[in-house]
Amino acid sequence: MKKFRIIILFLFCIQLLKAQEKSSFQAGEWLKYKLSYSGWLKGGNATLEVFEDVYKKSPVYKVVAKGWTTGPLNLFFKVKDHYESHFDMQTGLPYKFVRNTYEGGYTKNRIINFDRKHNKAYINDIKEQSKSSVNVRNDIQDLVSSYYFLRNNYETESLKKGDIVRLNIFFDGETFPFKLKFLGHETIKTSFGKIKCIKFRPYVMAGRVFKDEESLTLWVTADANKVPVKISANLDVGSLRAELVALKGLKHPFQIQF
């Protein structure tokens, strides 16, 4: 029996090492993006940072996403957003999502806890002082965890042009079917140099903000990190662009072509 346990432990360690090799990110990763409106007007900044944490005795990744306006845009439409996602280190499924946002006078302050056993989302609306629950799918993701789930669970090498990746995302009390279309490879110029990227088309809801459902384009590094380096969006009025300008703590080498 002792030998059997040693063999089981050995096999478990191999699988754990494989999982660690597969992972595209780690605690300590920090990304900063510069936002610009209509190509020239500086719009603001956004950051993503990964921490190790514990949620109800389970080890989790805690990702903090922040966004804020700067310059002239800050004078007539101030934005200060704070999002958090706490998701399982192994499955990538979220346990807790925090939204604390201020957008031009409109505010939201919500905490959502996901009961993975009973497939429920418990919504605590702090601003409205109300609590509710909603049935959700067992594969549900939140707005932030979905990005890290995609980084770890899809082998981009096997994607063919036109392939569609699908997810279910819970946001604002509703489940939204999300799809991402693979557009191919492209090498783009960045502030770091030329980077080989994988190009995607995230489908969005047309009408309120975006011009149409194909208004968004995303460029992700073709290396093992799978980091977004550029996002371009056509809005109802003007356009918005986000570009990676600073980073640290990547798990794998950041590949630049000179």
C-alpha cells in the first residue's frame, strides 16, 4: 500500500507540473494600458494585477482591474472603475466578483458570490441596499475571470481562421453568451517593438456603445503569455483604442521582434 501511495503521489506531481507549465500567468503579473479616444485624445489608463489569495479556505487567484480617465476627457466624463475577481486556481471558475464603478456620475457597487455547488449567484447591491439570487450555469464566468480562463484553457496553436470560442459570462444580474472569433496572425508595432500577435474579434452588443456587434478587435501575443497588447473599438461616436504600455511579472519570456 505504501508503494501504491508513492506512485499515486508521483503521478499527481507530474500532472501538477504539467498544469503549471500550461498556465499562461502567475501571481505578480501586472499590465498597464493607455486608452485613447478617436486616435489622438488621451482617454485614460487601465491596469490588471494578479495576486494569490484564499476564498473560504480554497486557494484562488485574485485579479484587480482598474480603469480611470485622464486629461480633457476627465473634465466632462470622469470614470473611476474597480473590478475584482476571485477564481479557483485549478478550474478557473469564479467564486466572487466585485464591481465598484463611477462613470460620469453613474455608480455601481455590487458584490457577487457564486455558489458552485448549487449553481447560484448571490448578488449584494450595496448602493441599493438589496440582496437577490439568480440561477446560473455550472460553467459561468465573470467579466474578469473569463479573460484568464481563456488564456489558460485554449490552445491557440490549434485554432483555424474563422473558429469561434464561446463562453457564458454573468454580468449585471444576467448571463450573456460571449463569442470570440479567430481572425488569424498579424505582427504589429507597439511601444516595445514589433510583436507577433493572434488576432480576435470579440462580439459585442450593438446599439448602446458600440457601432455594431463586430466593432471590437483584439490583438494577443502569440507567445505563451497570451497577453492583450492592443484593443480597437468603433463606437457610436468616434473610436477607442487601448495599448499595452507597461508590464511586469510575466510567467514566460515576452517575445519581441526587432
